[in-house]
Amino acid sequence: MKRINAVIIDDELSAVHVLRGMLAEFCPMVHVQSVANSIDQGVRAVRQYQPDVVFLDIEMPPQGTGFDFLRQTEDCDFGVIFTTAYAHYAIQAINDAQPVAYLVKPIKVPDLIQSIHTATVRAGKLAAMQSDPAHRGIVLGDARKGSIVIRHADILYCQADGPCTVFFIRREGGAIERLSVYRTLKEVEAELPGDAFCRTHHSFLVNMAHIQRYERRGRAGVLYLPRDTRVEVSANKMEPFVQQFHAFLRGGVGK
């Protein structure tokens, strides 16, 4: 059975002790990586351990609520199991967090077991998605829209624009969207998989899956992408590009 890594966030030490005891006795597949007694501690623990699931209390004065914790960890991926003495937060929890489960204290053993079963199924589906290249992506910050997840498969290419990088993203129907982020192209290149993306120029990083054809122009070249999009290949990048692109087509690693 798959092991589930967990973090418990609750300001009541007695509640933490009870929950840990129940997990040890009835849900031995759950490994508690860390316990936090405040929102700040919880944020640090989640970022450090990257758990599959977080057992989250809601009322944790004076710092705030579990919903404040969730707002500070929007860029992290974990399932949430609320553990609270208050049933009236259920609707807000469902609307805001889409939790794995909502457990009201005192927690009942069957409810806890069912929540872990749901978390196990979720973790299995997530692992399957992460193993599929079509689902892998990058998180980009946007001043108007917040954190945006862009799938690698949807990125046509990236272009340097001073201290920023412009992403050219193919949407449903073929339309191309531009998204500018405050990251250098070098930083973006480090985050994207090197076996799928090729630096063809000091200003361009191209997703090789979208290359329809390429032409040599002297020592340099040009790539043709969907919707008649063209990207330059500089002279010093042309031969490395050809080698990497052919390796990509063969299913190998180009660099």
C-alpha cells in the first residue's frame, strides 16, 4: 500500500496527540513528517517536506485560520483534511479548498480511515499525472491573475525581453497567448526540461515538440512553428540545435 506523507497543523497539543495515536493504530500507511502549532510553522513545514496531505485545524488564534494558511501555500500541491471542532465551516471549506475530507472533532475512526483512503487515491492519480509528460508544467506569477499553471506541452517558445521572459502559449483552438513574467530567460531555461526545450538563440527557448520544420540559412537557421510562427537559430547554436532536435525525435536526450 502506498505510503502517505502528512503534516499536522493544529494549535492544540492534545488534539495533535490524539490524531497521531489514531493514525498510528488505524492508518499505519500514514507517515507524519512534521507537526506545526501555528500557521507560520505550518507554511514552513509544508514548503520543506512537500507532503501528500495536510491535516489542518481551522481556528488557530491569534494568527488567524486554516484558510489563511491555504492562501499562503497556494503554490504548493497537497490534499487537505480539515480537522476542526466546528461544523459550520464546512461550506466555506468545500468552496475554498475542495478538501479531501472534513473531519469534526472528536474524530471518528471510520471517517478518518475513509479520508486516508481518499487521500491515497488522490496521491496515486497525482503520481500518474506527474509521470505523464503531457501534465507537467511550470507555475508563473501574474499580477492580475495570481499563480498560473502552464503545461510544458502548451508552450511554443519563450523570448527574452530584458529582465523579463515572454511565454508564447498555444491555447485550445490554436490561438497563441502571450504572457510576460519577471524572470530571465536563463532562469526559465533552468526550470524547463532540457530534453524538450532547446536554446536556439540568446533570445529564444523553443519547445521542440512544436517544430514543424527548419531551414538552414547560411550558418544560421529558422524554425517553423504552428500558425506560421518563426524563430531564429543563431549561427553558433545551429549545429547543437540539429543534434539535440534529432535526439529528441529519436526519443533520446539531446544534451
